[in-house]
Amino acid sequence: MFFTSGKYMIFLAVVFFVYWLVATPRRRVPVLLLLGASYYFYALWDPRFLALLFLISTVDFLTARFIDASEGTRKRRLLLCASILVDIGALFTFKYFNFFSGSLTDLLNRFGWHASPLLLHVIWPLGLSFFTFRSLSYVIDVYRKTQKPTDRYFDYLAFVSFFPTIVAGPVVRAKELLPQFRERPSLTSEEAGHAIFLIMLGLVKKIAIADYLANNLVGRVFDQPQLYSSVETLFGIYGYALQIYCDFSGYSDIAIGSALLLGFKLPINFNSPYRAQSLPDFWKRWHITLSNWLTDYVYFSIGGLRKRPFNLYRNVVLTMLIGGLWHGAAWTFVIWGGMHGLGLAVNRWWENRRRQQKRRPRQEWWIKAICIVATFHFVCLTWVFFRAASLQQAWDVIARLGAMKFETANLAWPVVAVLCAGYLSHWFPAGALDRLRGGFLWLPAPVQAALILSVAVGLYYLSSVEVQFIYGNF
């Protein structure tokens, strides 16, 4: 059930009305309702994997309690390892086993050892990377003694399976979301209006921009790059950069809005990432919850800030390689992560060198503009590997950029218009969206309803083929 489908909107409306009908000072009934709704939502994709979701949630809930009750360091560490083994083991089995098996077989064949890959014929569970990371971070926090374990089993099951976040995040941590299950539910009219505005905004981003570009430009350029000129290929890459931003930030808007309708507040996940002046700045704006997760649970776990500069740069690269592999079991994602890791390491080396020389960063507007343009184009180059179905396809797309062909016959004006509108909206002043939301909230309820209906009808006629959310594949 896609967030952009009419079925989801009906599902959300039913959950909304029933939830607030049973909302009481005692949170048990609303929590059980949310748990049932979330498991039903997940079961619509494949009910067989409810057992996996339940297993991971239960193991981590019990493990965290045992860790908190244990005194010895060795026992605590063994319990943590058991939790990691279950969570990462599930990820490896369903997501990475075939990738590593195939890669090892290819390597052996290159050296003359003829072998056939051992493959598992299993379906990839929806949202596996997201709910395993969310649950695992809770156990690690309890192990580090930065989080007290909960004694409310159903609250924890609902936290891990919470339907607005289960498919593609945000990667909400237990300390951010779990306490909200214990609080008395509340929803003001302003919060409800804000939630509806976010859902509408997310639908516009997804359907009017991301899906339109995917169907009319990006898919065509990446599927058959040899048919397109250098200019058209460049526009295809720009199109994908905008598509993945609008696709994922649109999903996050719908998820945050859906949760807010139920009285839950989720952290923001995007902050105008293509306005970043450096690669570290980009990662403070892009998929913020995952960036913070990788920093806290991967980067610092493998050493983090070491005194030796080489260790620091190595840890940055390793973290991003793991982040790349998290996105998908393919060498294209490994290269994407490696490029970002090397870019972050170079940036950190430059910043350290400038601090040693006691040089302050220059503040001229044209230098900032150059930094923004350079950062954006480096990110776009890495997106080629992220989007490509294979390394060969990525090289073919990059090769077309150097073909020195400047025809634009395949660039239809509606596509160029959507591209321009999408990037211009990215550069709206920081308060423009707040003013737009304030204007929506100021409107009388009948006018709001008419506007929502108009947007819904417009998006219905715009949507031709339903496109899965990109991060729903991870």
C-alpha cells in the first residue's frame, strides 16, 4: 500500500478516527490499536514477514532488559552481540547473502576456480533496513547506558512497527519516539492543519515532480543513454538529483504528517540539501536521521575521532562504505558510498590544514556560490552510480557526458519547466514554506477542503504510472 494511493488515505482516515475515538488517559488501548494497524499495514505487503518483524522486536526488547539487569561487562557485551547477530543476521540473509556469494564466485572464476554461486531464493522484506536499524539503536543505547529500557512490551512493538516510519523512515530513535507512546494523546487544530499541509506537500513532491521526472526523463536517459546527447544526459542526471530528493523528502513529509495526525512528532529528515556549501554540510541536510545514526553507531563504534589523522580519515571512508552498502547489495552503492567517504575525508583534511594555518574561511558571496555549485555537481556525479542498475550503465551515462553532443530534441518543455520549478522552489527563502503553511491554516475550513480536493484531483490526473518510493527498496 503506497503512501500515494487512495487506499492509504482511506486507511489513514480510518485509523485517525478510531484512534481518537478510543484515546484515553490510559495509553494501553490506543497503543494496541496502533500496533494492530501497523501490523495490518505491513501484512498487506506480505504477511509472512510479520514473524520476522515480531522476532526482531521481541529479541531486542528482552536483550535490552537483560543488558540493563546485568552487572558484568562480559555478559553485557555478549548480550549486545546476540542482538546484533539477530538484527544484522536478518539483514545479511535477506539482503546481502546473494550479493556476497555472487561476488565471491566471480572472483574465484577470475582466478580459474570454476564455481557456481550459492543463492537463496527469498523475498526481500519491506523496510527491513529501517526497522532493524531503529531497533538495534535502542539496544546499543541501553548498552551504552544512554537509554533506560522500557518495561512496556506492546509500546516497544508499536515503536518498531509504527506504520508511518516502517517502510522508509525517518530512522527515529527510541528516545525520540518511545516516550510518546506513554503520553496522553493530544492534537490541536493547528497541528492537524500542519499535518494535512505536510501530506499535501509530500504528495505534490512525489507525484507532480519525482514521478513525472522518472517517467518522462530520468528512466529513459539511464535505460538507453546512447540515444541521448551530452546535454540531454546532463539534464537526466539533474533530473534524478531532483527526483530522489522530491521522492524521499516527499515520503518523509507524508510520514511526519501521518504521525502528527495521531499526536506523534517525528524529527525532520531534510533541510534543502542542494544548498549545501560542502559535503559535510550536505550530510547535515540530507537524510538527517540516517546521517546521525551512522555517525553515532558506526563512526564512533569503529574509532571515530582518533588522534592520528589517518585513522580519522579511514573511519570516515569506512562509515560511508557501510552507508553505501546499507542502501543496496550492489557495487554501484559501494562506489557511491566510497566516493562520499573520500570526499568527506578530503574535506576534513582541508579543514584541519586550514585550522593549523589559522586561516579563517572567506565569506565572499561568490566563493560560497562556487562551493555550492561544486558540492552539487559532485553529489550529482555520485547519484549516477546510485541510480544505475550496473557499473556498465553508470560508465555509459558518464561517457555520454563526454560525447560532445549538444542536441536538445528529446528535452520536452514540460520536463524542463518541472526541473526549473523544482530547483527554484528548493531556493525559496527559509520562511517561505512557513508563510505558505500559515496561509493554508488561516483559510476557513470549507476553503481548505476545496483546496485539498483540487490538489487531489490534479494529482490524480497527473499520476499515470504508480512509482514505488525509491527508499522503499532499501
